[in-house]
Amino acid sequence: MIITTALANEIVARAMAIIHHNVNVIDHHG
């Protein structure tokens, strides 16, 4: 399986979005 740069960037972007969302939820609920 060949992972292209674009695919790698998309994976990172999705992972960061999930992490950012989880942090926001934790902060929101205190």
C-alpha cells in the first residue's frame, strides 16, 4: 500500500480535528 502525501495530510487533518474536538468537549464540560 502506497500512502501519498495528500492522503497522509488528510489523515493528519482528520486526527487533529478529532483531537481538537475532544479537547473542546473536555473544556466545555469542565
